Amino acid sequence: QAPPDAAADPVSQAGVRTSAHRAGLLKAIALHESGSWLRVRLEALRAAADEAARRGDPPPRKLLLFAHHIRVMDQLQATAGEALGDAEACVRLDGTSDGPARN
């Protein structure tokens, strides 16, 4: 359900219609901030991967994120790509992913 002042709200004007979608998007945006738990974890993964590569060891464990809304996934993917220094460092699976990408 949209907030009462949805007509004047730019988030609602952008197509965010439910409180759950709004909350998810705002949380994903907050995770983009420097010092958020997600940024700290992603930067630690990047440092561990760089160190493992330097030593010739296998890469570190992966981080798996779930989201319900496409726009939330878009924001999480942007955050991960920026923090890891490589937009291709993450694999995204959603309802638009084709069969070969899922394997």
C-alpha cells in the first residue's frame, strides 16, 4: 500500500507502489553508503580475493544476496560492482535470467 502523500513523493512517482517495495529500496540505497555492513563485507571479500590471487590460492567464499524487487536488485548489484571494483564480479539471477545464465 502506497504512503498517503504518494502523489508528491518522488519514490512513488518513480513507480514504487507498495510500502514493502519502498522499504526494500531504501534499505538497498542505505547499504550503498560507505561503512554499511554490505560495503564492509564486499570490500573484505575484494581484499581476500586479491590476497588469494597474489598467493595463488583459490578465491574466498562467496556472498549471496536475495531481494524481492528488481529495483532493489539493481541497487544491490550496483553496490557490489562498485565495492568489488568490477561490475562483472557478481552473478545475478532473477526472473529475466535465461537458462544458460542460471547454470
